[in-house]
Amino acid sequence: MVNIRKSPAQDVYDRYFMLSRKMGYDTYDYLPPDKVKYPFVVMSSVEDNKNNTKTELTGSIVLTIDCWGIPKQRLTITDMVERFFYASVGHINTENYSYYGQAQQQSTRTLIDTSVPNSTLLHGIVTVELQIQ
């Protein structure tokens, strides 16, 4: 049997999923059922922009992290978003790959979301882009 290591996209996804849990956040890979306590984190999407050369793997991985809360939790959501942002800047080494995140390649947004009937939610979005080294 051939031993194949994780793809860079799965590697980044797993790293941030575990990081979110280590930071004490309830973390999901999908939008959870209605009766979940706020705040929580959803690892929303991952984009794999890798390139191969004869000798190395290059390119980037883009991960979207959603932080959900109620309007009274604005400070908490802002702190969550900032923690993911700062965890994405600089050299990042995992068991499988090395990455580099430049501050200007990361983005954060905080929105008021009224898509759920009879509720107003706060939606923090972090877009992480890591260059494969």
C-alpha cells in the first residue's frame, strides 16, 4: 500500500479546525442544528490553488472561517476573528507542509445577518490565504 500524505488543503483545514478547538470554541464543519449555543465557529470552505513543478509543490490554500454569535457578543466575535487573523501571519509549519501567510493576504469582515427568520446574528468572516513553501 502506498503511503500518501494529506493534501495541503486538508492539512490547512485540519490545522485551523484543531486550533479553533484549542482556543475553546465550539467548532463545526457545517452549520450546526438550530439549538446550538452562540458563539461558534464553522470551517466553511477551502480552495486549493496548488501548482506542481518537477521538484516541488507551490501555490496557495484559501480557507474561509465563519464565526457566529448574537449582537451582544460583538466583542467576542471580533476577538475570535482577530485570533484567527494573527494565527495566519508568518511562517506556519505542520507535520506535512510549510506555509507562509502575509498580513495583506488575510481578510476579516463582520456583518449583521438577518437570514434566519426572527433573529439577528453577528457573522465574522476570516479569509486565510497561505502560500505553500
